[in-house]
Amino acid sequence: MEQLTNLKHILHSKRANLFYLEHCRVMQKDGRVLYLTEAKKDNQYWNIPIANTTVILLGTGTSITQAAMRMLASAGVLVGFCGGGGTPLLMANEIEWLTPQSEYRPTEYIQGWMQFWFDENSRLNVAKFFQLKRLQYIEQVWQKDQDLRAEDILLESPIQTNLSNARLEIQNAPKIGKLLQIEADLTKKLYKYVATSINYGAFTRQRENTDKANAFLNHGNYLAYGLAATTSWVLGIPHGFAIMHGKTRRGALIFDIADLIKDAIILPWAFICAKENATEQQFRQQCLRAFTDHKALDFMFKQVKTAALDEKIAKGEFL
């Protein structure tokens, strides 16, 4: 058991890997978790570095052994079953994960979360905090990322004006419904700005559409949901205690946490990769590089922990 305990020594917020697998068998062999692919002449085994992995998405044509699941649980890796290309997660379009159910997770974060969650005004203040941090992360990433700048995605007017206006609207929002509207309106402006900047052409956001930009947005969002699910599980906060996406919507807290980083990273790269006619694997690898370069998981952990422990957030004293 000492070996399994050591697997947890890499903090989840510092882990770099998120796997999407299809047409393979995941198994345990010689104390390691491997996936087996079938070739014409022989089978090939590939190692999964579970101590440095946050999430594994199992797509079409996959199976996993009980022994492998036991090792993944020991290492604190979340497992999700999904459709081809990483979307949708099963069941239907809800956020469903097989989580390592350790009862030895920290208690201070759920207890801090509960202190504000039952008060509607406090939830509104925490939601405003999350939305302001979302804007901060967009500015942080778009200003720093040289690859985005090379694609003429720049933190300048008119996008800087849109972010400033959204910041004022968020601070003055009287209820959650208004915050959701502000979030949706800004995202539409970001779609238009990025599509125009890279000369992508006309675009309409429809989750059911099969064009590459829409498909990549769906795919990338599910990667962000995986990181968000990891954040929620590690900190011991159940998915039902959402702040924006509805108290009755399953998995709603995952959407709240994922929104912190989606527009900054997933949105621009979905358009860039669609324009370049990239494959799903190329797009996924680009997103994972961006997550690592901009410490996306670290950022998510920091904001959720701050909201749970800093009483000033729920009181609105950060505004």
C-alpha cells in the first residue's frame, strides 16, 4: 500500500495530464495502469502516468478493468465515459464522473462554502467574484500568450472596452439572472471578435452543429469540465452547491468553476484550430498545453479556495 500512497504526492493543482482514449482497453499490469491498442501484427501497450494525471475520458470502443479502476482511485484520478471526440459525457449531457470516493478529503472548504451558500445575497456576491476573476483571467492569458498575439488576438480596443463594461455591469448586477445574461452577452462579443481577428468568417454558436468551430468548442469545454470536476472533488465540495447555474441543475458547480477559464483558453483556440483544419487530437493537445502554460488548474483551485475561506467575498467587500 505504500506505493499507492506515494501516488498522491503530486498535488492535483500541479498535475499536467488529461487523457482522452478511444478503441483501447485500460488495464493494470505490473503495478502500472496501461492502455492496450490492437495493431494488425501485434498489440501495443502504452503507460498512463497516473500520479501526474487529473482526468481520463474514455471514448468509443473502450473498456477498463476493475484492477485499473482501483489503481486510478488510489491515485485520485477522475474517470468519465464520453462519446467520440470527447463529447458528450454520458449520461446524456449531464456532468457525470466516476470519482475516487475518499472520505479523507479536507473539510474546511465545504464548511466555508456552506456558511455563505444558504444566503441568496451571499451567493450573488460569490458569483460576482467568480465572474470578475473570469475577466481577469482573460486579460492575463490574452496579454501573455504570444501564440494568440501572433493570430491578432490582442487585448486592445474594442475587446478591452467590452471587458471594462462587463466588469461594471457585474458589480452592479442585482441578481443571478442578470449575471448569466452579462456572461452570455460578453461571450457572444468574444466569439465575434476572435472570428473577425483571424478572418474565420460567419459563425453562429449552436452546440448541435457539426462545423469544426462548434465541435471544438464542445470538445474543449468538456476538457475544462474535467479540470473543474477535479477541483470540486479534491476540495470536497459537491457539485450541487452551485452559485450561478441553478441549485437544481446536476453538475452546476462544475459549470461555474469551468467558466473561470473557458473563454480565455478554449474559445480562441477552437476558432484558430478550426481555421487551420486541425484534427481533434491536435486541438486537444493545444488546449492541454495552454492549460499548463497558463496554470489553469492552479487558477481554478485558488479562486474556489478563496471563495470558501475568505468571508469578505460573501459579504461583497471585494467589490
